[in-house]
Amino acid sequence: MSRLYDFLIDEIFIAFLQQSPPLLKAVEGFKGDLRITNSHLVFTLPALFEFTSHQFDKTHQQQIARNRSDYVAFRKQLYSNPTNTRLQQYGGTVVVDVSKSSLDHSTYKLMYL
């Protein structure tokens, strides 16, 4: 799962902060709870997992598992790593946008500092 986490940081979050045209196009075409709103990448964690997994599959020409235990491991990686410390080096941070009782239903956003 650490490969997927590293891919998320480098190829999704940092690419978004750098306004990578291929990534922006992929986000626009995604049919889920992940979108660009007011120059922020807004997402739920399940949608972020699905989008990141799909982009990983396309980039590496291999399919990774997407069951519940894989999602939980992905979510754990987000919380147990210095995600915002890494993103701050590129001028960004992830914050809670709308808090719900379940992490899976809360909305987060990647925004510029």
C-alpha cells in the first residue's frame, strides 16, 4: 500500500498543486466524489482511493486490489504518514472541508497555502 500512497502524493496531490493538465483532465472525467471546486481538490476518502487506484493502474499497467481491507490500509497510510509536511514543501495542505461522523463520509480538500 505504500506504493499507492507515494503515487498519491507525487502523481495526484503534487501534480494537482502544479496544475498538471493530464491530471486535471482525469479529475474532470472522474465520476465520483472527487472534483475541483474554487481551485481546490475536494474529495471523500473512498473516492480518493478509487481515483488514485485507477490512475495507478493506468500508469503502471497493472491492477491493484480495491477491496475494503485495501481501502482501510490506504486510509491508514494517509493518517500515519506526514502527508501535510510533504505537501507544504509544494505549497499545499489537506484540510477537512465538511466533517461527518464517519471518516468515509467527511469531505476533505487539498488547497494552496
